[in-house]
Amino acid sequence: MSKPLHIVLIGAGNVAHHIAASFAGNAEVKLVQVFNHRLTKQAKGFAESIGVPLVSLYNKLDTHADIYILCVRDSALEEVAAELAPLKLRGTVLHTSGSVGIGVLKQASLKTGVYYPLQTFSKNSPVDWKRTPLLVEANSAATLKQITKLADSVSGVVKAVDSETRLKLHLAAVFACNFTNALYVAAFDYVSEHLSAKDAGLLWPIMLTSFNKVIYNSQPRQAQTGPAMRNDKTVMNKHLKLLKSDKRLKDIYHLLSALIIHQQTSNQTWRISNKN
């Protein structure tokens, strides 16, 4: 059996928690250290939970690790890379961002790459890592081989992509996840305001069925229903009258209804009456 990869996690937030969880019970990986710029209660608790030491100074980092995974916000990556540069690390330095190119790490090590989980992370929500795509990139063939081996030990869906492709997938994920969730928030807020917070729970079954239909049909387009899909102007205008006091939601209703019509019948010009 080959020696496990010694890994240092830089950061102690949601992503670091989930990355650490993905390595639990993995004989090919050994977490050896956590770095956080402050010795917070949260960071201390995290390090204790995975049984590794916590450090807050860059000159205290284990410089003999095989891989350093940067689990920090996108805007901090360049700063962290600059802090790592004087250490002359021989290991591979990775970031986990979907929207930042691999070049941001060039000063951190001679071996750099990206280890991007195409997933949404919340602190108390478990992740199915075997089904979570891991998108990898590296600055050399040898480093890519190393990262791919690590990714393969975690996920059943590993794909090598360049920074531009990863950014496009990140954008698509924002539509599929973040924007969709914002609409859930709007729906729950609307029912809570105009009916009751308890009544918002009536939306759960349709939300679950809608998502399951997408999976069953394999193509979201085939799962689309509703008044815009039917071009039912009578129902849509009734909805718009209800939204007359909320210009933001009214505009969103217009835009998304027009999008649905375009998706269903791209050769048809359609517009909801905007007189309500």
C-alpha cells in the first residue's frame, strides 16, 4: 500500500469542513494540519474534530506536506498565495474556487492546481461526495495525475477542465442552484406575507416533485409546466395584478415567463400585457 497523501487545509469555514468530511475513512489521505489566520473558537473546534493541530502563522505551516488545499474566499486567494511564496513549498497548492483561474497560485509553488467540487455547501447539510463532480486542473501532467488520483478516491465523477470551462460550469451552477433558491425564498416570503408562514409549507410537495421530474426526464425542458409554458395569458395577467405593488417580483415574473416561452417555442414571439 502506498503512503497516504499528507494534506494541509488552509481555512476553517464551510468548504474546509466539507472537504475534511470527504476524506474521513480514506486510507489514501492523511490530514496533518489546519491553518486559519485567527485562532477562533470555530477554527479550534474544527481542528479538534478532525484530530489535527491548528496554526495561525504561515511560518508554522508544515512545509513537508504533499498537498495544500486553500479553502478561502476567492478574493483572498492571491493574498494567501503571496504569503505562501516565501515558504518555497515543494508540495502541490490547490484552490477550490469555480470562478478563479489557476494562475492566481503561480507564486505559491512550482506545483499548482484546482480541486473544485461542483456542489453547494452549508454547514449542517451533508454532501454525497460519491455523486459530487470534482473538476480538476493542474499546471503540469504529473501534478494533474496526482490531483486526479486524490479526486478519484473521493468522487465517482472526476473531470479535468481548464479555468475557462470551469467558470462556465460555475455560472451554470449559479443558475441551477443559487438563483433557484432565491426563487424559493421569494415564494416562501410571498406566502408568509400574504397568507401565513405556516402556509408556506404547502409548497414543499410541489418543490420536491418538480425536482424529481427533472431527474426522471433527464432534461429540465421536458419537465416544464405552468401558465407560461401553456402561453396562458389569462392566468399570467391575474398573477401580475397580484404583484402590482411589488415591481421587483413583477419584473422577475415577466422575465422568467418570457424565458420559459422562448425555451419552449424559440420561433414564437410572445409578450405578457404590461398594463397591469
